[in-house]
Amino acid sequence: MENPMPVRQNHSDLLGFLALVNCKLILPFEELFRGELTTLQLLTLCALRRSGEISVTDLADRLYTCKQQMTRIISKLCDDGHIVRRRHPSDGRIVLVRLSEKTEGLMNERHARFAAAAGKVISKYDCEQDVGRFNDLIDELSRILAVLPGHAIELADTAE
């Protein structure tokens, strides 16, 4: 089967890009929650913020973690008031979770703080055109990554 999306063979570019994204975006955002949430708890809340109400199984699949680990994370987040859980109305075996109103507000507030801080840095460098391109690239990368199967590299390795 022909590869629908050719990838550069220079993997150091991809690894460098991932390291840069981690250093410049992920770690500073995580810093806003230091002492309050673990990285996996924060990723869980971010995934819920994006998806809205979702089953625990689907959430575990999206974060590529086992259902048992996701259940422990969700229990802790429920105990702390960050997540609301309920049974699916037509299938009581399915547990649905969503952000609590309090946490939705917290996530919005921290995101706004992060965006404001980034805006201050950007304004010092007179790179408004680059910011527009950056935002367009985020949209495009999000669109592309959303259609790829989970852990595409693992799937490709097992297909050989």
C-alpha cells in the first residue's frame, strides 16, 4: 500500500520539533498547574475540555493509556471536584465523564493567562505575521493529526 502522507526521512527534524514544542509550549503550560495536577491529570482535563462528555473507555483510548489507569486518574479528579461522572442513560455499563463547571472555568482562566503571557513575549519581537502563520499551522496540524490513527508508528511497525 502506498504511503498517503510522505514523511521526511530526517527524523532528527521531527525529534527536534517535538523537543521544541515540549520546551516552548507544553512545559510552560504545565507550569501553570504545578503542585495541583500531574501531567497525566492535566492531559486528561485538556482532552475533556476538547471533547466534552465522553466515555472513560474512549478517553483512555485518546490518551493511549489503559482503562484501569484512566479509572484511577478519573477517580482522583472526581474526588478533587475536577470531573463529573455519570452512567450512560441507555447503557448503565458505560461511564461518562466531563469537566466540572469549576474546572472548566479554571482551564479557561489558565489558558487565558498562558495566551496573555505568550502575547506579551510575541509583542516584544514584532512578529505578528509569524503569529498568524503559527496559528494557521496549529489548525492544520490539528486537522492532520486528528485523522491519523492512534499511534500510527506502532501500527506501521506491526504491519511489516
